Amino acid sequence: MEPNKIAPGIHRVFADIGDRDLFEGIWPLPHGVNINSYIVQGSKKLAFIDLVKDWEGALAKINNQLTSLGIKFSDIDYLVLNHMEPDHTGSLSEMRKQNPHMEILCTKKAIPLVSSFYGITEGVKAVSSGDSVDLGGKTLVFEETPNIHWPETMMTYVPEDKVLFSCDAFGSFGTYEHAFDDELTSKEWELLMPETQRYYANIVSSFSTFVTKGIDKLASLDIQVVAPSHGIIWRKDPSKVINFYKDLARYMNEPDPGVVTIVYSSMYGNSAKLIPLVKETLEGEGVKVLLHEVPQEHASFVLSSAWGSKGIVFAMPTYEYKMFPPMYHILDILERSHVNKRKVMRIGSYGWSGGAQKQFDPFIDALKWDCLGNVEYQGAPTEKDRIAAVEIAKALAKSVLS
């Protein structure tokens, strides 16, 4: 692995992480993820921006790349912590041992976290929006961007080279052979954009209001390069990822029309029996349908689809007087992520007693969903149930296409 030159004196050093672990302990990584750190070298001072945790030998990989640049940890004058989450700070204690003299720069809200996570209280300085550090021909300018996605987050900008180090913002899941947007193959693009949406939906969606505010704060900057801490570096068209994030933030309340996610679960197949009919009806009306079965598929992928869908169809049975547990988990994730103002319908079977709808109704209220109908039946669906499902699906299609 070789460091990637972004501009004279600015390099990415990184580690590719495989699919063995879950991101944040919950989100699967079928295509892995990378962790990016950055070196900014002025004529007088050297800064290191964002760390890694020692995940699958990441620290050794970073160290080897620094060595190829003729740099040691002990050479670093400033360590910039844009975000305190452990995937970006996990090696802080080890780095501090190797370089007890470096000055740690972070927001005021991050200082208590540096202490509580790593016991470091000396040599830590708070910076605020508009503050800067002169490295000699390179300047670090700081912009607080709270709640993207922790309260202490900020971004760092180098005006001489118009490079924005955005940490988790504008990031993506996946690992890529090429580092820059103008180098990606068509296959890499096919992976990147869906994995960017899944990353956003899984990691950032709850904070969409703050994403919009953060992007507005950055509007005055001349950004020629976006360098996030996960994913590729955007140097040909940084506006592409910035605008994509704008759209993804908007999806919290206003997803693009014409897309419906169907998510279903079934104990013995009865709750799933109407799914092919509903899917066929929606597609016949010109709707794009995204289909997920749980718990066979992880909530991560359901959330990503639902985030970009104007409509959602839920199908689940009653289980011991309540909602089938795998589907309750899905709804809990959607509520936590603020998947608001969708058009929805529900299908469900029950045995000796219903009850799932009673648990479904509070989610309708909490997320301000417009529920176009519910088809619930004992045992298997009848012809009457099939007719009702088609009618509701057609109404759903009309609603999401408008």
C-alpha cells in the first residue's frame, strides 16, 4: 500500500478493512471499508489529520506508508482530531507514547472525550470555527460541524490547495483499488454510489438536519478536493458527493418519487403470499420496487432502501399477540433513523389472535406516515384479501408517483 499524493505536501495514508467485523458493531461490511488519515506538511510544521484504530493491522499499514514518505510519528507537530469516534482515534494512546510533544487540536466539546477515552489531558487545545494554524505555506482552517455525526465534530480546510478534510461526512463503505474519483472503473462506480447511500443511511441519516446546516456552512469555501475518512477522495468533481449528501439529507422528509421498498417477514409463508401480487401491481403502475426479506437480510440494507423510497410496504405476522420480532427491529431502526413522511401499507397474517397492528400504529404516528391501508387475515389470504391488496397497492403507486 502506497500513500496517495493529493497536492504538494498533502498525502493520504490509509488502511483497507475486510468484511470480518461489523461497522460500529452493527452494520455489515460485505465490501469492507477503508480508514483514511492525512498528512499536511508545511515548510515549518507537520500535521496529521485523523487517526485509525488498530483494526486488522491498520496502524502498521499507516506507519509503513509514513516511512515511505520519510516521516515518523515523532515528527508530527499537530494532531488534528476532527471526530472522536474510536475508529478515528483508537490509536491515540499509542501515538501519544511515541510523540508526547505533539499538540492535539480538537473542538471544545471533544476535549472531555480525549480525557475520558484515553486519559490525555495535557497538550490538548480547543479550536473553533475560523481558527487557523500556520504550518508554513500551508494553513489549517477549522470549521465546527456539530452532529455530523457526534456533537464535537469539525472539518479542516487547507485554503492554499482548497482541500477539505471532512472526516465521516461525504464518506462511504467499501474498499477501492483507486483512491480518486477520476480513476474509478465503472465497476467501482457501481459499488461506490449504493455503498455511499448505505453508509449515509446507516451512519448519518439520524443527523440529516445537521448535514444540511453543515453543508450550508461550507458554501463560502472554494472546495476543489473532498477528502473523507472513509471511501475515496473527490478531486475531479467534489460537488458530486456534496450534492448527493444534500439529496440524502432531504430524503429524511422528501425522498424522490417512484420508488417503493417492500420489506417482509413470515413464519410459515402466509404473510408473504401477497408479496408477489403487490410487487407485480406496483411495477405494473410504473413504480420501481426494492424487495427485502428479514431476518434473512440485514437491517442495514433495508434502511438504505427505505431511506431512498417514497413508499414502504410492510408484511409481517402476529407473533404471540405482538409484531413478529424481526420486523419490530426493522421498524425500530427506521424510527431511530427518522425515515419520516412515507406512504405505507401493511399486510399480515395471524393464527389464533391478531395484535401486530397495535404495535405498528405507533410507528405510523411517530414517523408521520400516511398509511393507505392494511390487509390482515387469519391463516392464508382469501380472494377478498387479494383484491384488497391490489387496490391498496394501486393507491400506493399513485401516491408515490405524484
